[in-house]
Amino acid sequence: MQSFPMFLRMTGRRVVIAGGGEQAAQKARLMLKTEAEIVLLAPVLDAELRDLVARGRARHVAGPAGAEVFEGAALVFVATGCAGADAALHGVAKAAGAVVNVVDRPELCDATTPSIVDRDPVVVAIGTEGTAPVLARAIKTRVETMLPPRIGSWAALAGRMRGAVAEAIPRAQRRAFWDWAFRGRPAVLHDQGAEREAAALLKAAIAERRVPEGAGAGHIALVGAGPGARDLLTLRAVERLQEADVIFYDRLVDPEVLELARRDAERVCVGKAVGASAWPQARICGRVVAEARKGRRVVRLKSGDPSIFGRATEEIAAARAAGVPCEVVPGVTAASAAAASAGRSLTERGETDAVVFVTGACRPGDPDPDWAHHVRPGVVLAVYMGVGAAGRIASALIAAGAPAEMPVEIAAAVSTPRERRFALPLGGLAQGLAAEGVSGVAVLTLRFPKGAASATAGRAFAAE
């Protein structure tokens, strides 16, 4: 890191902007967000800058540009649009001891201006040390979508109430109080536009000198990690990861997804595998609930969508039995990701009007699912965890009338750099998977179109 990020208090401090055109105006707009005193150094100002001077928001110095103009300035922006003039002004400002930014000249910059997400007083600054401003703006766009529009006014209200909270709430309980204020009912109301109700709730708790019931209590979130790629996570999933104190994750969760979590969050791999596990489901449920009972925010991170063959029912039941709040955060399921990766729709109007998700693996001792029941026109059949049972699945479907030569779309490690997609004939499914070396998790998709027009749809998959 060549540049150290820091927020400077600008109230009552002087900022000099050398230049009178559009580049100078851009810097002026940025400084207008602060309470700095703005000095415009240029022989002539454009209309926008002249208006700032007329309104008393900036002071105009026509010249000359001596060292005295820059002495004591908190920042100097040089933006004349002329390379020679910019270099000369840079030299004068540096001689006066100023911190200087020369527009579009990173080699002449002591400081660079970041891309800013402004929810005053909440401010997020994104910088690339002047190397990639376009990238900084792209990151800014993503952060803009993550921050609630009203979060700034809520933070401002909280700031005004800090003294009252310090007087009313014991130190040991303040973290729980603020956690409730920023994550609990008051924050939800404020985000929904009910600002008065949110403020009243906050002030009532302070007046009663109490931490509201449930504040600081544990919480469990069953979060869908999607098929693999971390940029397929929902915004809510990312939020829960960044809030988590401890994360219990499956072996299929990509390590890149875990990088979205807080650095100090505890991470526990519960690495279940089909047919064997060092972490039986009962043990996972017990640990997850035990951590939440300590007042910790727990994320149970599952690949795909937690509610699709993710054993979410057992974990939800365990949380409810223990009286611990629990939520489910959906994720992109593998069948959807596989269709998207293939560049096709999961359904097709007029040909397939139903999608069936079925598992190929049940609990030990349970009978196989009724795979044959779904062999009917208009159905897209997506088989999860079906590699180990491929032979039995193929036999059941063929016995129900599916042609042995119909293509089965295979998608493994979807959305990751290891992704593989190919097609195999149903009659040779088990042998083909073995020959391709597919032994882990994959989605097997079969399409039973209503008409002949789509009969070759699966073959197109194989031809890619």
C-alpha cells in the first residue's frame, strides 16, 4: 500500500483549486460536500465557478499564483487543463509546503481523490492509488447498491443520541444496544421510511434505560452460497457473512466465498460428503444452536440454495426448538446456474412447462426416489447428487419410457474455473460418467419436450 487512506476534517480549512474550467469545477463539486473554504485560482472562471463566488461559497483569486496563495492550505488541486501550467503550479504549491493533487498526472500527486459513496455522515471511499479510476467507479457502483439509501440519516440520529445512551445504558450493554439499533427493529423501520417510529423506538429505550428484549441475542442464518462463484451470492447473503461471528460451511463452498466474511469471524468446516461425514447432522445442529445461545450471530453456509436438498428442515427445527431466531437466505441453485452457463433457458414455452428437482441420494435405508414418475411430456428433470446412483436412475427412466439414446446434460462445478459441461446418452450414463472421471457432485438434466420441435435440444448441449 503506497497511499494511506485517511479522512481529513475540512471544517474551516482552506482548499485551493487552480483552474477555471470544467476540471476545476469537478473538484469544486467534490469540495462542496465538505465545509472547507474554497479558493479558486484562475484569471477567468466559467459560469458554474462564477456562481459559486457570487453565492459566497468560494473566493476568487485572479493571480498571480505566488507561494502565499498556497501557504497553509489543507489541499491544493491543480486543474488548468494545460500540462505546462499544471507543472509550474505544482512546483509553486510544493514549495509552499502544500499537499497537491494534479488532475490526470498521478506522478505529480501527493494525494488522489477516491470514488465516494456518500451517505453523510456514512462515507465510503474507494481508491486505486491513481492506477485504475474506472475500476474504482465500478466498485463504487456495487457499494451503492449495498448501502440502504437512508442509512446516513439514521447514523446521524444515532450520533446525536450517543451521549444519552452513554448516560442511560451500562457500558457492558451498549454494544448490544447499538446492535439492536442498527440491525433490529429501529433500523428496519427507518429503512422502510418510518423514520419517526424508528426514532421514537430508540428514544423510548433510552428513556426507559433498558436494552430491548432480544438485543444481543444470538441469531442463525441459513445462507445459500450459490453454485460456486462468489459474485452469484445475493446482497443479503453477503451482509449476513459480514455480520457473522462464526460460520459453519460445507466442503462444497468455494474458498472465495469465505473471503467475503469478516476477517475475525470464526470458520468451521463441517465437510459432509455423500454417504459419510465426520459431522453428522445432529452434531451440526447442536453446534450451530450452541453458538447462537452464546449471543453470537451464526451463519450456516450451504452451497446452492439451503432449501433444496440442503437439510435446512432439521436445522430450522433445531433453532426453533431452542428458541433461537433463524432465517433462510436463498441462493442460486445448481440447476439454474447450469442452464445459465449453457446459455439456455431452464424451461421453453410450449415445450416444457414444469421443472422437477429430484435427489439421487437418500438417507441410508430409505428406498430410492420415484424417478420414473417424472417421465412425462413438458417436464425438465434436474437430478441432484445423482452420480453415485446414475445406473439405477437410468434404468428407472428407461423402464418408464425414456429412450436410451436421449441426451442427459451433465454440469459439474458450475460457475467455477473447474466447470465441465457435456452430454451423455441415458443408456450409457453410468459408464460415461466413470469414463469422464465425474465422481463428485454434478447436476444431471433431462428434458422431455411436448413436441418434436425441441427433441434435439439436448443434442445442441452436447455439440457446444
